Amino acid sequence: MQSYDAIVIGAGHNGLVNATFLAKAGLKVLVVEKNDYIGGATVSRELHQDWKYSNCSYVCSLFRPEIYQALDLGRHGLEVVPLQGSVTFKQNGDYFGSYHQSPVRRREIERHSKRDADASIRFDADLMKWCRLIRSFLLTAPPDPGSLKIRNVMEFSYLLKKFHSLSESQIYEFIRFFTMSIAEYLEEYFESDVILAHFSGGSIIGTGLGVYSPGTAYVLLHHAMGDVDGNVGSWGFARGGMGAVSAAIASSFQAEDGKIRTDAEVDQILVKGGRAVGVALNGGEEIYANTIVSNLDAKRTFLKIMARNDLPENVVQRAENFKIRGSSGKVNIALDGLPNFPALPPRSPLTLGHIHFTDTLERLERAYDDWKDDSWSKDPYVDLVIPSQYDPTLAPPGKHMMSVFVQYCPVKPEGGWTDQKKDAFGASVINQISDYSPNFKDLLLHAEVRTPKEIEDEVGLTEGNIFQGELTLDQLMFNRPFPGYARYRGPVKGMYMCSSSTHPGGGVMGAPGTNSAREILADLKRRDTTPEDFGDD
């Protein structure tokens, strides 16, 4: 009978991060994964011959540099190349380009609105102010307001110290920011329709909310607080696709004698005498360990792989009520060459970054209205990137790979998904791109279309929700996934959580896996191998 010190369920990037820190502390660790490949949503796959798709997650920014350094991921092959700017095309043939170079960016904003050019300075400063504040809580366990344990009191004191550094007006502003819609927040700065739409897009990616929904201002902050090469708010491509992230973490884990088993789906967490003691795989095999860590979302953990009679009734109810709403689709495309966008000047660097085609808040909200009616958006918001411009490993010479993230796409359209409906969803995306790139359809060699159904069936994200739970105020910090269980410990002894359903939330960040490992090692009184922000000024 095999036994381990710890078993981590799910080889997504947070599970691998968690397992690696446990292994570095000297634990014998096994990671079990239901698929025949690792990475979860952080994966690169050859779904069209000679093309490598980042077929779920597609850009890097949120992954914490402290984790990168602690796991020595550079030595294990992870290289991230920063993106260059972004662009939103207008229906009238013009465009708005957001450049990294400050003077060029200001001139471009001024081209659309002189008032907005001045407002952008204030907007950037305010956004970075909130980014700096929130980033200091990413690698800490959220304090439990109901606990008087010494470490918890210290962490709560740290939280209060950070907020004490703000003025009274800033505290009111911060609370207001968390409850505002992105449209209302941006309208306090900008007047240009295309600039409002451009900066609003990041607040609806991955969430079942619209630009006028309360709470979406924070989602913009969640996307903006990452960094690449020390540049806060920057995004980048992992060389080799997003699977390079999980491959590097797995290499670091295996260097610590960690073991990964694929094709090993967990049917149930085994509980005896109120303590988690192992896992039962779908084939009936049982594997035992003193510590069991779930990298699955809160719903799958408590409603799918744990017996109801092993859980307090209030945990079951909270898991059932936890908001995970699928709203996103993905289209991965193999191209015979580089698409032409006539609105841009020749050799514009803007094609090297994010490309969007929704130029007003009204169009964004109407796309959301379609989703509320259980339909995919007929005029979708897309976040399009062509990473093969940076990374020749993704496509044959002279060819390109395009990744298109789509809002909105329902979990189950009226009448359910059929092949015809899936094709129609894909066509809505392809047609929108071709409206702005006349040679696009001629270059199209293959398109892989993913609705929330495919994302859930393959990766295991409930409803295809990329954040494993909405990033709304009622599901953040000590409320994530729900009150009383925000410090990564489960309702039975020896059972922990490390997925994006826990603080600080979704994205390819690694922080939930790291924070969970720290709490496990503290409980086991083992050497702490994890980085943390707690105690920094």
C-alpha cells in the first residue's frame, strides 16, 4: 500500500506550486491529475499539426515574481516576453492605441480627447495606488475576523497598518472603488467612448458581469496588479505557450523528488474519524497520506469529491451558493500568415499586443445582454493576441497562431449546445475579426472553438469560470471561498484547499498554492519554504 506525506489533487499551476513548496520542505508529495497531461488551464497543446495552442489561459502577468525566484523557474526553462501595447479598433475606421512609452501614449490619448490626456495621468496614479495596496496582501493568508490566534492577530494588525497609511478620504475612495461598476468609475476620468471601452474590457474578462454591474471596477484592478520584468500592469507571453509555466513548476517539483501521476482522477477524499486520510481514484485504487490538498474549485471539492456526511451542513450550503458563473469562450486559430489591419499604420507595434474591436460601453453592455438571455454575444468582446510574433516555437516558419478570448458565451444556451450552435458561436468571433482584417479568412487554416462546456469537461473548471469563483466583494479576502474557511484549511483535519477559489483568486498567479503551502507547513511545524509579503512596509 502506497502512502505519502501529502497528496495534491489536480496538476494545475496552483497545485504544482503548492506541491513544490511542500516537497522543498522535505515532504514526500504526490500530485494526481485526471488528464493525461499536466497544467490544467495553464497548458500548451498541439491540437492542429505543427501548431501549439495556449488553448485556455494565454498571457502571463499575475504570476508572482517571488514564487518565480523561490522555485528557480528560470533555471527550469520559464521565459516570459513582455507584450507591446494594445489597440481598440473603431467602427469608423480609426483606432485607439495604448502604448507603453508614456509620451507616445499621451499623444495618442490626446488625439481622441485633450481632456482625457490630462485625466489619464490621474487615472494611472490612482490605479497604481490601489495596485500597490492590494499586491501587499497577495502572498498572505487573509485574517479571520473571528479568530484571536497570535498569527491571525498579527496578520490582521498588518492589514490595519496598511489601511492606516491611507487618509480618511482615501479609505472612503477605496471602499467605493470596490463597489463601483467599471463604467461609472472610468466615467469619472474619461469622456472618449473608445477610451472608456478600451479600459473597461479588462473588468469583464472571465466574469459573469457587465460594464455597468457593481463590483467590476475591482476586476480591472485584479488584471492590472501583475507585472513582467518589474513593470507593474504589464503582460507577457511565456515562450513555448502557457504550458511552459506548468512545465517549469513541474520540473522544479520533480527536482525535489516529487511524483506526478496523470490519468488518475480522484473519485473521493477518504475521511476517517473526522480526518482526511487519502484519496480513492476512479478505478478503485486508494492512496493514503496525512495531508490532502484540493486544487479543484470549491464546488467540485465539496460537492463532487467529498461525501456529504463528512461535511458540516453549512459548508455544503455555502458550496452550493458559491458563485461560479461561466461566461467565457475561447477560439484558437492557426493562420497561414500574419493578418493585415488596414486601420493601423504599416508595421505598427500595436499588433504585438492585445487587439480589441468593441469601441463603446453600449456595445459591451449589449454583449452582456445576450449572455443574460442564454445566448452567445452576437457582437462579442474579444481579447485577441498573436504570440507567434514573439515565439517561433508556436507555429511553422511564416505561419502564426492566434489566441482569442471571448465574452460572452453561456454555459448552456437555450436548448443546449449542439455542433451547429458551437460553430455559430465560433463564426461570430471569426466574422468580427474579418470586419477589421480583410485577408483574415483567407489565412485561416484551423480554428478550435471552446465554449464553457468544453472548458469544464476538459480542464475541470466549473462552468468554465477561469477565476474559479466570481471576484465580487462577497467572495474576496476572508469571504473566499466562504467565511470561516478562507485560510486554506478544510472542514476536516488534514484537508486543505489551494485553488483559485481561495484568496487571492484566479489568474495564473500561484499565490493560492503558495499561501496554502505556508499554512500546511505551519500546521506540520515544518520548515517554511514559501515567500510571503507579511511584515513588509
